[in-house]
Amino acid sequence: MIDAKARVRLAARVRLRFDRRSGKVVLLYPERGLELNESGARIAELCVETRGVGELIELVAARVSDAPRAVIERDVLDFLNALDARGLLEVTRS
Amino acid sequence: MTSAGEPLVTPAPRPYALVAELTYRCPLACAYCSNPLELGDASTELDTATWGRVFREAAELGVLQVNLSGGEPLARSDLEALVAEARASELYVNLITSGIPADAARLERLTRAGLDSLQLSVQDTDAGGAAWIAGRDANESKLRTAATARSLGLPLTLNVVLHRGNIARVPAFVALAEELGATRLELANTQYLGWALENRAALLPSRSALEEARRVAREAAERLRGRIEVLFVLPDYYADLPRACMDGWARRYLVVTPNGLALPCHQATSITTLEWQNVREHALPAIWHESPAFRAFRGEDWLPEPCRSCERRAIDFGGCRCQALALTGDVTATDPACVHAPRHDLVVAARLRADAGSEPVPEAPRPLLKLRRRAAG
Ligand code: SF4
């Protein structure tokens, strides 16, 4: 499981792009694609470069001011763990 | 109910992937090759500019991924330009290759042109087995291609087509994927169409061999989760219920052949009662939306019994059309792979023969095996 101390970045095989047809950000990797919701897209875009998970939570929190901090933290960790389970994340655990 | 102003025809679904068969030229001659039995010659291949237009039209239709495939796409001298064209249309570009020839400088150029990932076919880890199925052993070249891909940071998928001759080596394929640092391993059983159907008696594995392979693959998928995506595809013949072939006819995939025919699947030219249109004469969106061939088996409306009243009809759409045609002679029949199909006996009989022939696979050369003819060029 990924915790706030880990550092993460999207795996090399992942490409993010905007899909005009659906108006959504899609995450593409070999033979597959995931259509991201708004919150997923926000987190994924921040993972294009390596970041600490703690920092990531701060950045997301700064953008969505109306959600409680605990909810944001859980959303970010859930999303990152879902990506990690698919091998879509490079994770450095400290 | 249709009121004025509403479209009368259900709009076509959105395709997500384009399989661009760039050429039938290939250094290998696999006995299960999915190219048609009759290959065109290289002089009729689509040129760079036409492929560029096909990529743009595919992207316009909603396609997100392109598989540059063949034959062997490295045989195209303009492959770098084709990769760049596909990237210019924002497609995720997968190169489907035999890894022959292993050419590090070229792979580097392709990566710079925007290649996103490389899928390498592996026929067998055993040299004799590889030569038996493909006409030659090319493992050394494949290993070098994999190493180059890795050093370039190019994500690597290994694709193994499983059959009677190599199915016992699934553990070795898993080990190879780990050793080469692959991110995805496809263990896909042969589907018995085209060349593979011609060679079925030599290729169809027994049920016990298949079960063992499946067990090993499952264990590997579990162990490697998050590191290597391990995919195991059963042969239709042992599945009891058919797959939605290509995720459904003309629903998610588009195939364009080297000479420009647009198809809903690799094998569709075996259906000679449909008229296949060429991208040289028609725009891809027009073919996708309007051509009678693409609409022939789209969705559920055309389904025969027992599919029509079956709860799985929107899951598998009655199975594979090419298989129905090849086995029963009727392209609209329920796929014989289905336990409910009137002609399921055909599949059961083939399975029983595979189980009866339980002796080990004979050494190469094996006269029974027909190898795909190498295309000229
Ligand atoms: S009867 Fe038709 S719809 Fe039902 S499972 Fe078989 S092929 Fe699929």
C-alpha cells in the first residue's frame, strides 16, 4: 500500500491525453485505456513528474478547497493504489 | 418508438483501437498466422501518405490506440514516418513485431519518432520448438530486440501464441518475461481460424495441458501483480461460452489490411459474401458508419436462435462470425464454440481428438504442419 511518505510518478508506459470525444482525460497504456473522472485527472496530471505523496495531497487540497482534508487524502491514496495495482505507477517507498 | 427528427438507425459505436497491418512481408512463417491464406504482393501496399490519412480519420472516429502490425512492420522502410504520423494524430502507438531484424539504431529512431510501446512475439523458448512452428529459430534476435527496448525505456509486452507444441513451457515464458523486464505478458491460445484451422490437428492442446497452463498463468498473475500484467486467453474450443470476438463485430476495433481493406477483424476477408471496402476509395468514418459489411453483424438485431433468446446475447453477440462460417458454412450461425450452438458437436469432436492424441509432440520437421507462405517483397 502507498502511504504519505512514498514518492510516486506515472510509469513510463503511461500517456495522459485529453479526449475530445468524451471531454475527459484518458490514461493510455499498452492495449488499454482508462477514462478518468475530474478528481482522477487532477491527481494523474500532477504525477507526470515524481512527487512525494504528502506534497501531492497538499497540491490537490489547494485546488479543491471545498472538500474536507481527510476526504482528499483518502481519494488521493485510493487513486494511487488503484494505479499501482495495475502497474501504472513508479513508487519509491522510504 | 421513433418520433420525427430522431435518427432511424442506432448510431455506430465508437472504435477505440486500429490495427494497421502495414505489410504481409514477414521473416517468419508461423503455422497459426492470422494473415489470410492468400497474401497480396508488396507492390500493392498502402503508401505513407495514405496511412497518415487513415490515422487521422481513425482519430476522428475516436480511436485512441494503434497497433502497427503485419506481417512484420519493420519490413516497411517508412516505419519511422508512420510512427510519427500516428503520433501526430495523438494515437498511442504500439509496434507489434517479431523482433527481426534486431536493429538497435532503428529502434532508437522509432522511439524518437514517438513509439509508445513494443510488443514482441515469442514463438517458443525452445529453439527446436520455435523452428517447428515458425520455420526458423530467431530467439537470439528477439532477445536482443527486447534488451534494446529496455535500454531505450520502451515498455515491453511479450506475446506468446500457445498451442500443443509450447503449452508445457508456460513457466519458461513467465520466467522470460521477468528476466526481460516486460510489463505485460500475453499468453494467448491459438484461435482456430485461417492457417491455424488448417493446422488444427497438430496445434490444439489437450484439456489437461491447457488446465495446467492456466493454473501456472493464474499463479504468475497473482505473484506479479502490479509488476507484470499477465493475460491468459483460452482457446474458444475449450471455453464453452464464446468470447465477444473483437469485443463485438465493428464495435471497438478496426483493421486495415496492407492493401487498404477496412475490416472489423483480421479474418473477415474469409467472409466472401460481404463486400469489403478499401480506404483508397472511401473515408474510414464512412466505412465504419455506413458500409453494409460493417453493419451486417453489428449489435444484436441480426442474431439467430438460440442467441436471440439467450441472456448472454449482449455479452458475446453470438461469438465469432468467421468461426461460424469456417465450421458450419453459415456465417449467421451461432458460434459452434458455444455449448448451446446447434453445431457444438464440431468443436467437441476436435477436442476429443486432441485428448486422444496424448503422445508428446513429435520432433520437427513435422509433415502435417502447413507453414504460412512468405509474402514476396
Ligand atoms: S447461445 Fe448465443 S448468445 Fe447465448 S451464449 Fe451461446 S453464442 Fe452467446
